[in-house]
Amino acid sequence: MKDVENDIKFALLKDKKAEVISNEFRKNNQEGKTLDDLARILGLNVQEASQINFNSYTIPGIGTEPALVAAASGVKQELLPVR
């Protein structure tokens, strides 16, 4: 148990952080708001990451996020909002 204690703590903290962030987005996301509006309310910055494909393993400025890379790779360009 001691060997995996830190791995378990990290995984639980990561899940809890994702839950808190998701709840904040849901609470503040109202129809008609743009991504920029939502970022301003939450005190965040919108950053653009281009040239992401399934062969990418990192996102510039963010780091290693395989789930996000996979999701971004599957989004068709025409479905992305124009800013």
C-alpha cells in the first residue's frame, strides 16, 4: 500500500480538481456567453493551440495532456467557434 500511496493521492486530487473546475464552468456557463466571457468570469485566459493532431503528445504552453490531444484531434475544424 505504501508503494502506491502517492499515486493514489495524485489521482484522487486530479479527479477532485477536475470536478471543481467542471462545476465552476457549468455554474457560470449561460446561453449566449462566449468562451472569452466565461474565461473573464473565472479569471482565466483563453489560449489557442494549433497544429494539434493525433501524433502530438503535448500541447504548447500546457504540457502532456493525452486525453485533450485525443479530443482535439477528433474535432472537425468547422465545428470550432470563430473568435
